[in-house]
Amino acid sequence: MAAHDNSDSKSITNEKLDAVHVENGVAEQHGICTPEEVQGRYPLLRDLNRDQMASLNKKVLQKLDWRLMPTITIMFLLNYLDRINVSNARLAGLQEDLNMSDIVWNAGISTFYVGYLVGQLPGNLWLAKANPSWFLPSMMLAWSAATISMPAMTSGVGFCICRFFIGLTEAPFFPGITLMTSSWYTKEENPMRMAIWHAGNTISNIISGFLAAAILENMDGIANLHSWQWFFLIEGAASILVALIAFFLLPNWPTNTKWLSEQESEMAQYRVVFSNGGHDEGVGGTWDGLKAAALDPFTWLFCGMHFSLINAQSFKDFFPSIMKTFGFSKLNTYLVQAPPYAIAYLTACLCAYSSGRFGESCYHIIVPIVASAVGCITLISTLNVPARYIGAILLVSGTYNGLNLQLSWETNLVPSPRSKKAALIAIANCVSQTSHWFSPYFFPTSQEPYYRLGGGLILFGCVCTVLLCFAIKWRAMKLNKVLDEQEGWTEHSGNEKGWRFMS
């Protein structure tokens, strides 16, 4: 009996140690962190009453929302516009003009993601120690220079080289703005803000259709250039302009942003520290952060989920080609791509608001992903155009919602230190992008009109996403149970509940 008790005690102790060490310091706060205790850490906030704190918080939040959010949303819009425009340029004759076979075309699409993978982890670890206000616009200038060079391509080799360099320079941007958002906003604000800038993804899909209709249908032959060449020239010039403006608008980190006063800077730090359960995000050593992320099971669970979601979104590079099978004219094919993405954005905002409001992520991801699976099954099983269009709306909306909430969930579950969070985001995004090495080969033109091979890949991604959601929720609940025991908290104990992992 004594041996049995000793075994149980040892098991509980190990579980507690697991919670402390795996989460790299978040769980080791041991106790309730009150707003007053965190406020007392900042000299310029100590003497402010509750109303003054609320007023200052509102002022800082408004500054962020008016400067950070529009800037990164437009930057992300142009970032994604490049990927979609390649597909639309294909419809306008890019592949034929460069005499590329389907194999060479798919190699060029895959080469982009080779560069993207190479630049992912070092770029995000560098950003964690650098100032975003110069780092992110500099990356944007680099990929814009490559984009504006694309009209000079004369062969499939040139296409592959250009796509590799664009992928390499775009690599730090997406995980970078994810890291920035989580370092400025609280866990309640995070899902909605990520949905807002992630709108750049959906808006780019909407704009791309209209741009394609305007440029690709009307500018062919002007100045002896093909319409797809004008497409990349205009896109590259717009990106360069936005990058130059971003140098002056983007913040750095809460501790060193020039357009915040000293008191506002302390409030920005207070907001995130209190949201993290009193744990200062800090920076941490680059290799320490990488090691901590690599040892955290959450990192690999989110790697799997992000990989699965990218597989579920593998249709994106081929969406114009899929819509072409609906039998619309070329002009209408460009235009009908917009509504599914507009609906996806609206549903994403609603889901993100609900997720932040109720502090729940798992089922907010699962329900849209199940809807995506239904949409995919519809697309690969019927040629009825209205049914297929509804299927396309479900497919786009569900996968877009899932990816957006996955990003906020991973940064809420691993809020600090910044170097660890940067490594987790980069590793997960890095692993997920490997799907682009093979997914283009699931959508050959020989699969028209159903694209059932690609549909199988999408359904595989949906099923894996659901399973991994449950696995992450289970682990978060397990660690929360350990924290409950450490604090002596139960539903009826009357004790105040401290920071918990969002499930």
C-alpha cells in the first residue's frame, strides 16, 4: 500500500514538473498574478487609478489599431497577391509564352516554397532580436524587386529562379507579423487582430480577380508587353511604395517604439505581461529559445496542425483553374473568385471575435474545417454549377477560419519568451510549407473538372486538423489541471483563478 501511494505521489510530482519545465517558465509563476502587482512593476503606472489605467489602455490600443493593423494588413495583402497573381497570369498565357510544360510550371511553384522554407527559421529568429520597423519593410523591398523583374523572364529556368528568390525574401514576413501581433495584443484581442490582418489574404484574392479582369483583359500588347508582364510590373511598383511608407508607420516592440510616450510604452508592456500571467515576454537567447521550442510538445502538435491546414488549403494556388472548370467566360472566371473570399473574411471575423470572447479555440477550428470537408466533397462529386459554387464557398471559408485561429492559438499557448515563441511560429510555418513541394502535383490539368486527386489531399488535411485539435486541447487541459492543483483551485473553492492555457 505504501509503495502504491509513493508511486501515485511520484506520478503527480512528475506531472507538475512537466508543466513547469515544458512551458519554459510560464507555469512557474506559482500563484495568482493581480493587475495591481503587475502595475507596480512600472514606475509611471504605479500611481494611476483604475479609470486612468483604462483610459491609457484605450489610448495605446487605438494607436496600435490605427498604425500597426492597417500597415501590416496592406503589406500582407500585397504579399499574398503575388502568389495568386501567378495563377491568374497562367490563365493569361504566362506558361505558354515561356514554353513551360506542366512539370516545369509545378517545379516553379514548388521552388518558391523551397526558398520560403530556407528563409523561414533564421528570418524569424533574427526578427525577434531586430527592430520590425526596418526589418519587415526591407524584406518587402527585396521581394518587390524580384517581382518587378519577372516581366524579363524568357524561360522556365528564369521563372524558377525568380520564384525561389521571392520565396526566400517573403519567408520571414508571415511568421514575423504573427510574432508582432502576439507581442502587442492580449490573448483576448489576439484572435480578432490576426483575423483583421489575415484579411489581407482574402482581400488579395478578391482584388486579384478584379485586377486580372482589368489588366489581363485590357493591357495585352501595350508597349509591346504581354498583359501578364504588366500584371507583375504594377504589382511590384505598388509593393515598393507600400514598403517605403511602412518604414515610418510600423512599431518596433513595446519597449522601444518611438511614437509611444514613456508612459504609453509602459502600458503596452503591462498589457502583454498581465495577459501572459505576469510573465515578461523578454527576448531570451536565440539558441535557448530554439531549444525550448524544440523540446515543447506544443511546437510539434502545431507543426502537424499547420501542415494539415496548408494541405487543406492546397487548392489556393489552383483556385482560378478550378473555377475555370465551372464553364464561365474568362472574364467571369476572374470575377466569380471574389465572393467566396469575401464571405470567408466575414465568417473569420465572427469566429475570431467569438474565440477571443469565450477563450476557446478547439471547436472554433473544428466546425469550419468540417464545413470545408463538406465543400470539398461537393466539388469532387458533382458538376452542378450552383452546388459546386456553394462547395467552393464552404471550402475557402472553413480553411481560412481554421488557419487564422490556429495562429492565435499557438501564440496564446506559448506566450513567452519571445525567442521561444518566434522559434515555434517559424518551425510550425516552416514544416507546413513543405506541403507545397508536393501539393502542386495533385492538381494537374488532366484532373479537370473534378480534381479528385487534389480533393483527396484536402480531405486528408481536414481529418488530420480535427484530430490534432483534440490532441492540443487534451494537452492544454492536462496542464491546466496541474495549475489548478498548484493553486488549490476548484470550481467551488472560492479562490481566484490564475493564468491558464487556452483550450
